Amino acid sequence: MKRILTIAGSDSSGGAGIQTDLKTITVLGGYGMSVITALTAQNTVGVQGIFEVPPDFIEKQIDSVIEDIGVDAIKTGMLSSCDIVSLVADKIKKYRVKIVVVDPVMVAKSGDSLLNKDAQDTLREKLLPLAYVVTPNLPEASVLAGLDVKDLSSMKEAARHIYGLGVKNVLIKGGHLRGEIIDLLFDGKNFTEYTGARIPTKNTHGTGCTLASAIATELAKGKNIQGAIEQARSFMHTAITYSLPLGKGQGPTNPYAFIEKEKDKFGVLTELELALEQLRKGRIARLIPEVQSNFGYALPHAEAYEDVAAFPGRIIRLHDSIAAVSGPKLGGSRHIASIILTVMRHDSSFRAAMNICFSEDIIEACKAAGLSIRSFDRKLEPLQIKEHEGSSLEWGTGEVVKKYGIPDIIFDKGDIGKEPMVRVIGKNPHDLVRKVLRIMRKLK
């Protein structure tokens, strides 16, 4: 297990600083150690007080940890004064630590200053030349580079300036940009852009600390700088997606969401397997269309088809029952995923869907089962969508839910080269199986 030391301030609310650093390091499989540089009275709305730890005691903490346990990577956060910045730089040189991730914490999310102006100069002159990577946001990059950083062009200019201070890699975070988020890495030769959609939440307390700690952990585990940043950004995306609406201000990110998502994956796959067994026992071969069937179930907050589990190779007829070619997998079917993701954009509680064959008898059975039914006409499908393979399902499903909300059943009567189809929509596999079996009973 790799040993990652965070040298930073304590956040009494647990959302940033030492507290979130240790959470992140632990969840990513590292052994987290801490040196506290300052105590803060802090919550989601601001910083109410700062008590700086005396440099001689910070020195004792660093020596105690490294001389006994050792260290594979160091992440620095809030350092607050010239003396503390100088001390940390001296210790990094003394212990010859190569992997150093500097998060140049200058201002809290609330706007409170966390690094005085004299210390900013010391950070530039003494600490940055020792950094393997520095991770400023746009305001911090503006201070470090001495220019106004507000767009991609000025990010590149600032990255060159900061690299010139002796840093091996500069990662400027673009969270303050409008629209799509762009993070920019400069390694002295090449620029690498990392893009991502903005997540609609105010709960972003601790994002910088979390990202830097994740990068330090991944670097310690042996990843190169590009791989470490990619993994850390993915981790950060999950932590923000599942952020916690705590407090009256900007709530914290959720590092544990990384583990929670893995648990969700296991749960989704298990529920699909159990649901398939129920359908087998229900002997529903009559409901399987010529193109075969599939059954999908999405993770909470699913965004792409890889977040939807289904059965690769589809579900086939086997005598009077059914069988799956293989067990369920995430990303198992783009077709069923497109239906589920379209529905989830309207109501994220509906996370399951299955396609069954169309006949007038089956539609009558759906009515007899008391299910709500809506349809769309493929003949009305725009030409540009017809020409794009796989887009029909998304278009048709979207047309229905926009007009009528989410029904139990969405069907169409096909078109040239398109088999008529019925889609059963449910909140989860149990809900969906219950509907399918009700249909089957009404056919008998």
C-alpha cells in the first residue's frame, strides 16, 4: 500500500482540507497520513476563524511521520504563511520526495483568504520548483502567473509562465469557465485538454482538495501524469455527482461515492440476474420478438450507455421459456440503454426497460392488466434520425415522454425494415417483471 502524506489545514466541517484528503486517499487504496498546518473554524457558508499551527510543531509532525513510516507522495494544501511554506519546501528537499502535488490553496470557496500575499511569493520561489504537478484554479493561476486567466488562450499562457517557475507539470482547472469545463495540462512540451460536462449542483466544497489528493494517490500507485489526472477527474466527477446537500451553503463533495458506485454496480447486476430468473419461471417465450429481447437496468445518475446494465447477445426464446446468451454487464446493450437514458432525463426514478414483441393481442393484454399505454409513429421520424442507426428508439421514447409523461408501455407499429415493438418501462427490475408477468397472465 502506497503512503501518501497530506500537509494541509483542518476543515472542521469535514468537507475540505485534511479531512477530505484522507477520505480520498483511503477510498483510492492508499495509506493516508497527515500534517496539520492550521485549524479552521469552517462550515459550508464560510471560514469563521483560523488558528495557525506553530512551524516548529509542523516540523515535528513531518519528521515523526516520514522518519518512521516513510512517504511515497506528498500533497500540500493550505500552508498560510511564509514560514510554513519555507519549512515544507525544506523538508521535501531533505527527504528527497519526488512526487509532490501542490494545491496552491489561496482562497476558500466562500471567498475567505487562506494564503497571505507574502506567502504567495515564497510559494512561487521555494515550493513550486519542487512540485511534480501544481493544480491551480483560474483565480490561483492568475496570481501565480501574474495575468488575468479567463479563457483557454490565457490558460495556456499562464501554464507556460507557471511552468517557467520550475514545476514539472501544470494542471490549470477550468471550473470557473462558463459552459463546458476544460482542465488544461502542460508538461513543458505539450498541452492536454480534459473536457467534461458541468454537473448542476452547488455542492462543490472540497473539490480542489479531493482532486489533488486523488492525483497524488494515483501517481504514488505508478500511473503517469496523464493517467493519474484521468483517474482523478473520473473520481472527482463521481464525488460531485453524488455530492452531499449538507449545511446552508455549498455542501461537500462525496469521496465515498466511488465505493458506493461500485456497490451500486454489484446491486444492479444482481437484481437483473434475479429478475431474469423470475421471467424464466414465468415462461414468457411468447413475448420475445423476432429480433430477440433485452432487459436493462441503469445505475443511479446514469449518464451514458456504459452506466446501464443489460444482457450482451440479448434474451432468446428457449422452448416456452427464455434464456440469456450471457450474464448481465454494464454497457451490454446500446439499444435498451438509449430508452432508459431518455426516460431518466425526464424522471430518474425510472431505471429499467425491456422490449417485447408487438401484436394487437399483447396491446389488449396490456390494457387488461391496467397498464398505461402510449405509442409513437416511426413514419413521423425525422429523416436525419432515420439515417442514424439506433437513434429511433431515443427519438420515439422522447416524443412520448415529452407529451404524456412516463407510461408503463411505449409501442410502435414499425416501418419499412423496422419490426413493430413494445417497450415495458419500470422503476427497477422487480417493478418491470411484475408488469411483464401481468401481461403474460392476461394472454393466457
